[in-house]
Amino acid sequence: HYLRVLETHQDFAATIDEKGNPCREYFTNLDRIEIVTDAYKYVHNLWARGKCDYCFRRNENGTIIPKSTEDAVN
């Protein structure tokens, strides 16, 4: 699910409204308790503590894909 969270967060950060304003600023300004930021940080830290980067890599297009079992254990 981390990969879905990462992709959604990246899409959210890149989205702009019809006037060219970043949508993330609008929503983060409304989010006084910072639930969006805190939820992302929680999932990101969980991924890091689980050392999940050892099991995935980015391909030449930047897409995160699973490493082969052999690559992951070496």
C-alpha cells in the first residue's frame, strides 16, 4: 500500500487548479491538524523502519517495481 500512498502523494503535490495554483497549498492550509502530512509521514516512516527499499527499486522511468528475490537478499 505504500506505493499507492507514495504515488497519490506525488500526484497530490503536482496538481494545480485552473488558475495555476498548487492544490496542496489550498488543502494543507485548510488542514489545521495536518492530518494529510502526518498520515504521509507515518506511512513513509513505517516503510523506512521496515527497510522496504531493499525489496523495491525505481526503473528508468521512475516507476517503483519489486526487486527480484535474488537482488533483495544480496
